Amino acid sequence: MLREKKSLPRSAGGGAKHTLELVMHTLFLLCGILAVGFVLCISIYLFISGIPAIRQIGLKDFLLGQVWQPTATTVEPSFGILPFILTSVYGTAGAIVLGVPVGLFTAVFLSKAAPPKIAALLRGAVELLAGIPSVVYGLVGMIVLVPAIQKIFGLSSGACLLAAILVLAIMILPSIINVSETALNAVPREYEEASLALGATETETIFRVSLPAARSGVAAAVVLGVGRAIGEAMAIIMVSGNVANMPGLLTSVRFLTTAIASGMSYAAVGSLFQQSLFSIGLVLFLFIMLINAMLNLFIKRKREG
């Protein structure tokens, strides 16, 4: 009887824990479904809103057209977004080329080489850099960077693609540094100790053991950097000139994001102009999905190899 009485509280406690686990699992499942639902809703909305304009304009004329004059009155309006696509590609690629090496090497220094006090100081600076609003980056770029480029290259205006690339490269640094450092810190210490025990130097261990082991985390950092670079609008609209030209390094340009931001405020509701802006958003969304898919495929092939 005593044993039976003692077993009752344990059984009740076990039932309560089981119920709590079931509730938490259900909550996690609902949160996951909610996140996926948001993505699906956004995707469906962009497709519904963007397809009509593409059908009316024509896919070839819309994607490969080089003239953007949606409000023209004396001539037929043109809705070619090729300059925006190329500008976004060049601007994002330039920012990644400049930002990824700096961010990755900074993460390696913080994770593997920096003294604790210096590492704490640099982490605080990186966190501060991440917390600065994008409009402040644009303001500083417009006041400092644009006049400097104008003076150095003797241009009539320093607002150009080069200024946008430099601003984007600085803006993506916090994401790349933080995620890469976390991935490097997650590499088991035994990997590095084994490499050092076999006679490898610290530099060889970092580049041949630590970085390959943290490849997925570094790739995630690059994806975040690409998303930040290609999705930025406010800072870029202040330093790029916001002119629908074919891209050139020292030419005023307009990105996909800035085309939407600058046009949505005065596009008539329900007009072809407004619908074409939704189509630009659809192109931007598909572009980001394509980049993510390519990077995930690259990571998967590396793992299999």
C-alpha cells in the first residue's frame, strides 16, 4: 500500500511533464507553420500583384528593356527594368567582394587571435555598427563620401554606383562578422588541436580546418549580407543618384529597391505604373530566392564532396 501511495505523485508529475512537453511541441509547430505561412502569403501576394503588369507590358520588354519612362506623355511609356537589374547585380556583387573578406577576416581575428579586451572592444563596435539606422549611413555617405568621389574623379556629381557599393559594403559587415564568428566559435576545439598536433601552423589550421568546418555558417553570413545589400533602399537612394541609367561605376544609377521606393509615392492607384512597381518587387523576390538556392546547392555539393 505504501509503495502504491508513493507511486501516485510520480505518475501525476510525469503526466504533467508530458502535457507540458506536448503543449510546447505544439507551440513550436504553430510558430514554424506561422513563419512558413508568412512567406507563402508574401509570395502569393507578389505573384498576384506583379503578373498582370508583366502580361500587359511583355516579359521580354519588361526584363530586357533599357528605357524606364512610366509617366511619359509625349511618347509611349516605357517600362524596361534592365538597368535596375544590372545595377542591383553589380552593386550587390561589389559590396560582397569588398565586404566579405573584411568581415570574414575580422571574424577570424575576433574568434581565434584577438586578446579578450580588444575582442570585447571590437565586438562592441560591431554591435554599434549594426544598430545604426540605414538613413544615417546614407546621410554620412551623402555628406562625406559623395563629395570625396566627386573631387577625386572630377565628376559633376559623386552620387554614383561606386558610392553605393562602398556604403553597402560597410552596411553588410555586422551581419557577416557576427554570424561568421559564431560559426567559428562552434567548431570543436579538438579539430584544431589535432591539426596543431600534426604540425600545422595556426594560420594553416584556421584556413584548412576551422574555416572549412564552419563553411555552412560562413555561407549563411554571406546570404544575410546579400539580402541586406540587395534589399537596402533608403541609404542607396541618397548616394547613388537615383537615375535610370545603364550601370557604370562612376555613373548615377537606380537600384530595384530605389525604383520601388521612389515611384510608389506618386504612382496612381491601379495604374500600370503602380502594377509595374509590384512586378519589380516580384523580380527582386525571385532574385533573392535564386541566390539562396544557389548558395544552398553549393554548400550541399561541398558537403557531399
